[in-house]
Amino acid sequence: MPRQVRPYTVTPHLPKSIEALREIAYNLWWTWHQEARELFIRIDQALWDKVYHNPVAMLGRLSQERLAQVAADDGFLAHLERVKAALHEYMTGKTWYDQHMGGKPRANIAYFSAEFGIHECLPIYSGGLGVLAGDHLKSASGLGLPLVGVGLAYYNGYCRQYLNADGWQQEFLQFNDFYNLCCVLEKDARGNPVKASVELPGREVRFQVWRAQVGRVPLFLLDTRIEENRPEDRAITDQLYGGNHEHRLVQEIVLGVGGYRALRAMGREPDVCHMNEGHSAFLALERMRILIEEKGLTFEQAREAVLAGNVFTTHTPVPA
């Protein structure tokens, strides 16, 4: 009889008095809040550094003995309560948007980018374009803008470098285990993972959606590494700026077309789409297709409507 192999998700058991650590760890608000970071350093600074300042991975590696010690530390509990209160105040307090746009119709915004530089513990960025995108989300969170981010969930992260026995530099790709990053699978009302798909020549590619909470702003990351896909299609979201021209083109279709479809599947269809560089440009065609097929607009009418609701940023303008 063949063995039954099933995936299991194991999460650390936190004593009730420190359960708030999980809530704090899964909101990247802590990346710009010093006292929140000091909370995790206080538990185990050596481990904090070892996991590249990733609180989710850290909580998963702590022994139950150490967690019990922390849960019985009155000084730590007072520190935790201050950080928890600060997070709740941040999430529920009045924002610039509330004060200046209150009562006006909300224009939901989606910010698409191939990379987002939020923090080193979420290695899905390469350089300035990603840092710009990450800062955009943080600023939107601070202002209280009705904005979401859309990107790709790359399962190969940074190149880690080391010297071999002969003194030669070597490198390897760090594997991004999203179950141990500051992300959760986005689920529908029935508790099932949200999934959407795009059509490619001769096949359909499906993907699931991870959510990283950046303060008040959710960042949705599309992941093709699921069982429904062929092995080569699971590798679509393998690496930022990797592969040949065809691979990059398919990544951009998933980001632009798939990202827009994912937002619709979650009931978050945006009024305005902001494209950070041209990697997500296919979303403009997807928006036009929807207006033509579902609303009965002509091609020219759809083009004008989409033009009014799209914003494009060129990161590094150069002469044509």
C-alpha cells in the first residue's frame, strides 16, 4: 500500500501572556519601530542576528523553555504591552487621509512592482527600485492611503557569499520559505487559499497569494510554486530578474495580468493602478479586456478609461 504523504504546517506554541508577539512579528511595522525590534533582541540577540532579524523564524526556533522564561519575566511583559499598545494605536489612529479626505469617495489604489524592499528579512528585492517601492508602501501606511501592493513571491532570495578552503569566493541562493517569513497565505471566506490564473500558450498557470502586512498596507505576493502547475511553471516565480527573455516575459504576465485578477478575486479591484517601472505593464491590457468583454466598451473607449486610471513611474529615465 502506498504511503500517504500530506503537508503539515507547524507553528510555535506561545504562552498566552506573550501571544501578542505573533501579532507584532507578522506586521512589518516593527521594521521602523525601535522599541518593537528591541523586544525581539531582548529575547535572544544571537538568534536574532542568526535569522537575519526575522521575528517569525526566530519564534519558530526558540525553545519552549526560553519562551516560558520570557512569559514569566515581568519586565519583558511590560515591554511587550507597550509595543502592543503602540501597534494598536498606529493601526486604529486618525491618519492624514482621514483628516483631509474623510467623507469623500475612496479611490482604491494598487501599486505594482517587480520588487519590494521592505526589510532584509523579506529578500524579494535587489536595489533602488525595490527600496523605492518599499518606502512607497511605508509612506502610504503612515498617511493612511487606501493602497495595496502587488508583487511576486520569489522563492530564491539573496546570493549568500562565502570563501572556500582555497580562498575562492563562492555563492549560493538563499531559499525563501514563506511559511517562515513575515507572510501569511491569503484565504477566502471558506478558509481556502485564494488562487487565480493566467493563460499562456497551450496551458493555464495558477498561483496562490501571500500577504505581508506593511503597517496599514497589505502587500500581496503571487506564488506559482504550487502542485497544480507543471514543474517548469512552478519555477516562474523562482528568482528576481532571473532566467532568459521568455522567462522574464512570463513573470511580467503573471505580475500584471495575474496580479490584477488576484485583486478582483479578493474583492479588491482597484480604481487606480500605479506601475513602478514597466514590469507590470500587461495589467493595462487586462483592464482594457475586462472593460470590452464585461462592460461592452469599444477598444478606444476602453483605452481612454484605462489611461485615466493608470500611473507609471520610470525609475531611471535614459535617452531613447
